[in-house]
Amino acid sequence: MKHLFLGRTKSVHSPSLKLRRIPREALRSVVSVFYSGKSVKLHIQFLRYIFVGGTSSVLDLLVFAILVSYYDVHYLLAAFFSYMAGLLWNYVLCVVWVFESKHKRLLEFLMVVFIAFGGLMWTELLMWIFVEYVDVMPIIAKIIVLWIVLFWNFGMRKVYVFH
């Protein structure tokens, strides 16, 4: 539709059309992070890894809390079992959804296990330091350690396994 504005003809578009496009495009961007195929873009991989890591962390914390609270398992042993549960969940989702495989599955799995062993060592060491020397409650220490080890695991997997 055209109208006369200060002697010039100007095209007028419905503002509602523009507003409807913006949310759809934003929604497509968000949906593409979660539902499109594996991406080689680092920021998309990292967002997916945060989601996968989040669900792994929830599982890790849940197993940890149950073992420590209900079964009275020592916090370092509980940290080991909960880390392993989260690791398995994380590995499966990373292989299926986050990273593209560059190696044979057995080699890839062994590399992830080796990196996870490093993450486990960081977890145990930091848990021990936070609980014994900083006097932090075990569940709070576990939450802090999860965030620290997240960056270790992502960086090591990105550089050595799924580069």
C-alpha cells in the first residue's frame, strides 16, 4: 500500500508482519540448536554440550545425593559412582547429538574413558579439598566441582576426541 508523505511516495508495511517474522526466526534458531544435525560450529556444540552436561549433572547430583543421604555412603565413594553414572549418560548423548565421530568407536570410547579418568581425578581431589579443608558441605562442593570439571571435559573431548 502506498501513501503520500511529505510529497514522497512511501511503502507502508504492516508492522504485525514484521513482528511475526522475528519470533519465528528466533524460534528457528533455538530449535536448530536442539533438533538439527550435528554441527561443527563451536558455539552450537558448546550450547548442546551445556544441555547434555546439565542433564548429566542432574543425574550426577541425584545419584550423589541419594548415596550420601539415604545410603550413608562416604562422599568420595558416592562422587565416584555418581560421576560414572553422569559420564555414561554424557558419552551416549555426545556421540549421538553433540560431536561428530572422527575415530573408530572403540578408540573414541577409550579416549573418552581416559579423559573421564582425568575428570574423575579432578572431581575427587577438588571434593576432598572443598570438604576437608574449606569445610564446604559435600552437596555444595559437588555442585562447585561439577562446574569446574565441565570445562575440563569439554575442552579435552573437543581437542582430542571429537576435533
